Amino acid sequence: MEKTLHRDLYIEGEWFARERENIFFGEWTCIGRDEDWPEMGDYQAISIAGESLLAIRGDDDKLRAFFNVCRHRGCQLVDSADPEKQKGRMQSNIRCPYHSWTYRFDGSLHFTPHLDVEKEKYHLHRVPLDTWGGFVFANISSKDGSLAEQLGPIPQRVRRYPLADLETAKSIDYEVAANWKVILENYNECYHCAGVHPELCKIVPEFRKNGGAGLDWESGIPQKEGTDTFTMSGTANRPSFPGLNQAEKTKHFGELIYPNLMLSLSRDHAAAFILWPAGPEKTRIECRFLFHPEAIVQPDFDPSDAADFWHITNLQDWGICERVQRGMHSRPFESGYYAPMEDLSLDIRHYVSSRLGITVD
């Protein structure tokens, strides 16, 4: 068995600071769905590992993001400390609440009361955005490398799922007292499934066989005969997404999209998990349940069968992750070990170590 990363990388603030700079600021990081900004002037203040951004829909229908700071004296344009003010709709401009410097939705400086300045020098600091499958990604450090390069083969693998067309019908937020890497490692293996997820294993018996070894995620994971989706019964009255092949209509697929998006795909819905690391031992997880708009408009549409099933599974996962986090503080613990059926979790170790410029044992 191979060792995990050293426990310090899961509990120490110094390592989290390095991850902020080299991973969450240096990579394309998921910040939501394009549908979150439906109209001109719709805005959100978004925190990526402590850095506040302002994302807003312009009058040209383009979504843009800026650092959430006025160029004059550094006041936040949107109050990131007040949940009631973190999202909304601006009417015609972005106004700083301190001295009323005013910016257009494209970030250009428009008005400075009682002051004549060269406006071209004081536009808002822009943050590049890109989209894939309806998801919006930000690149805080504006480093070279496209989103397509970062995603690699993932879009090709899930090309038949109409991700860009799907809409959020329900969302649940979780505050998890665990490091973001613990959560990704847990998502990336099913050695734990037999002991932690009895409801899940009733629908997918393959998860309890041989400790979850030998699962072929690229070909899909077979479900119990007579089931084809992730609900308590394993069935749903919703039609399958248009364009899926036979395997996608009957099997379960999943993707881990570094650094902060976990995607679970069923024939009729997708569960998307956006991770928002808030410190070395605290992560907010935004779990969204995505459905096809043609299903949502049906009179009998109800997302709760999928959402309730996932909520049970999520609480089991987050609870065991928190126990892992607490356990890593034990005096004799220095690192864990990956069993052979946890090989996929090694990818996280390699991913993090390559970004931080460290070697692994």
C-alpha cells in the first residue's frame, strides 16, 4: 500500500495557504452555473478560498467577474460578510458604497464624484471566466492554460449528457468540518461504501463487492436489476435525458473535476457538488440537483426523490469525513495508506503534490 499525503497537508494553515495560491488561484475553479445570473445586472459575491469576487451579467448579456474591490480605497463593492447582500440585481451600474465611485457592468470606471481622473487607469480588476456544460469557472491568477486543457478528456466522456441544458431544481448547502482533500478522496473510492452507505449499496450492489475493487467508471457502474437511477427505489417517472446511449440509460457514471467539482450522473438527473474550501479544516459543499427543463415543467415534477436519496448519502459521507479529520490530529498519525481498491485516490495525491512542487513517498 502507498502512503497518503502527510497529515500536515490536511490540518495546517501554512499548507492551505500554499494550496490557495497554487491550486484555487492558479487553476480554473468552478464558481456556479450560468443559470445563476439570468438577467442583466444579476450579481453574486463569491469567495474562492477567501478571495472575494464579484460576478455580474452585463447589458450585453455577457457574464464577467472582477475582484470585489473598489480601485479608490479598497472598499468591497458588495459586502461579502452579509449573506443578504451577497447576491441580487443592480439596476444600471456598480457603485462603491464608500465614496460612490461608479463602474459600468463591464468593469470600466464611469463616475467619480467631485474628482477628475483618467478613467482608463482605474477600471475594475478583471478575472477571466469560461464555461463548460453550464458550469462557470474562474481563473484568479490569469495563468496560461485554457479550461479545455484543464478538463482534458472529461467533456468527451460525458458528451451525450445535456449538461448545458440542465437546470437546478433543488440545492442543499453543507458545512463540513473536514479538509477539501479528504472529501475528494472519499468521493474517489468505494472501499467505504459497504460500511457507510447501506441505502446506496441496495441500488448499486457492485459498490460492496470486493471492497469496491475493479469498478470500471469509464464503462459505467451497473445497478441492481430493475433500477436505473439514484432514488430510494432506484426508479423515477422522469424520462431519460435525450441522446444517451444504452449504458448511460442503465448505469451510473461519475467524474471528479479538479479542483472543486464532483459530478454524479444518472439517466434523468445529475448531482453536482461544488466545494468551497474555507480553511484547512472547513469546507462548504453546495449540492445541486440538475434536471432537464422538459421534465421540470411537467405538472407532476418533484425532485425530492433524488434529493432525499442524495441527502442521506451525503450526510453519511460528510460525517465519516469529519471523523477522519478529527482522527488525523491523533499524536501517532502521520499519514494514511491507500489500499489497492483506492488507487483512484492516488490521483489526488499526485495532483496536489505536482501543484505544490513536492515529492511523495
